[in-house]
Amino acid sequence: MLIVQKYGGTSLMDTDRVRVAAQRAVDAVKAGDRIVVVVSAQGKTTDQMVNNAREITDSLSAREMDAYLASGEQMSASLMVMMLHSLGQKAVSLTGWQAGLLTDSVHGNARVKGLTNDRIRKELDEGNIVVVAGFQGINEAGDITTLGRGGSDTTAVALAALLGADLCRIYTDVDGVYDKDPRKFPDAVRFDRISYRDMLVLAQSGAQVLHDRSVELAMQYRVPVQVLSSFRPGPGTMVID
Ligand code: ADP
Ligand code: ASP
Ligand code: MG
């Protein structure tokens, strides 16, 4: 199977967590799957970067902001690959533009339009785990764009859709999708499965667990999405028809 695994900021917070994520990807390869990993920036890196930039001025250049913020995910991607190498696994990191992820030109909230090259496929064919920096793409003018806060989920689902992957696994800090935020409401109930439509309503009403555009894409391309914990084993939630 071709599987996209996505790791969010908390799941990559420190070296130990990067190792756990990398080992999971290696185990999947050993089990016979082809793996594309999509990574977010580590921990609260993006928030810190936003604050740094705002210390300069309130009227920031959207183009430069995207170029700046995209670097958080790039750091994660190359760190993850160095970890994979240390585990004896062939792997290569790609930025959004190296991967050919074309977007429109709305800086800070760009939409994915397609893939312009077959680099990911070529690297997979060479036996690599391909680690793609989430949250970013390139527009037709050749400028770096970002997909909106939480947008690495959208990178993962978009790549799963455009590569024809069998499954997109979103590894995060909760063990699935709940009817309300389980961190705020101890009585929240986890779904074993949820339809694309119901998930879209949840995401659009602010359930951060999946970026709303990732759900739109999953619904459009019929990508099965599994949301599960980075830290605990368990089936998580299937987002599916
Ligand atoms: P990541 O860094 O992995 O992308 P996020 O912080 O973006 O993780 O999303 C996971 C968080 O979403 C959880 O920690 C949880 O507090 C929050 N959340 C909000 N609503 C829900 C919900 N309905 N189900 C699960 N998690 C939710
Ligand atoms: N790093 C970006 C953010 O914090 C994208 C993501 O984590 O999905 O919004
Ligand atoms: Mg997120």
C-alpha cells in the first residue's frame, strides 16, 4: 500500500518524539508499504516565528511571511530524514516546491492546485521514505506560499489524493476525532468513524484536529483518512464515506 503519514507539531516536539515517528515509518516500510511522511514545524515553532515577525511591524509582507514560516516545516523534514538515516532507512526530504505542490497565489491561505512533477514517485521508486515539508507550496510565479494555519493536514491529504495513496494517516496528540474538544470536555466521545460531511462541519466549526480544507479534499478525492494518536496505540477515527 502507499500510505501518507502526517505528524503534527506536538508529535515532533523533541528528538525522542522525532525518533518515535521515524521508527513508525520504518516499521511500515518493513511491513511492505511505501511511505510518504508529511511533517509540521516542531512544537510551537510557527507561533514563535509569527511573534518574531510581529516584533518588526504589524503590516508584514505576506510574501515574506510565507517564505519565513515555511522554513519551520523544512527544518522538521530534514531532521526527520537524518533520524531515518540513523535508523538505517533510505530517505529524502523535499520542500513543498521540490515536491511540485502547486498552489494559487493567496499568501497565508493558499489552495492546492496540483502536482507539477513526479519527484515523490521517483524517490519512492528508489526505495526512499519521502519526507515532505507540510503547510507549503509554490505559486505559478515561483513564490513560496503557505496553506493557512494547521495546513500540514491539507498537504498530507492533497498528496494522498494526487499520488493515489490508499490511506492518509494523521498522527496527532489526541487518539481520534471526538464530538467536542476532548482537552476541554472530559465527557467528549470518540468516533470510530465519521463521514466526510460530518467531519467537515466539525472542522469548519473550529475542531482543530483536522484543517477544514484537508476534509474538503478528502471528500472530493475520496481519500480514506485515519486520525490517530502519535503516543498511544489504538484504532483512532476513520474519516470515510
Ligand atoms: P497537530 O499539531 O497534530 O496538527 P492540532 O493541535 O492541530 O494537532 O490538533 C489536535 C488538537 O485538536 C487536539 O489536541 C484537541 O485539543 C483539538 N481538538 C479540537 N476539537 C477536537 C475534536 N472534536 N476532536 C479531537 N480533537 C479536537
Ligand atoms: N506549522 C503550521 C501551523 O502551526 C502548520 C501545521 O502545523 O499544520 O499552523
Ligand atoms: Mg494541526
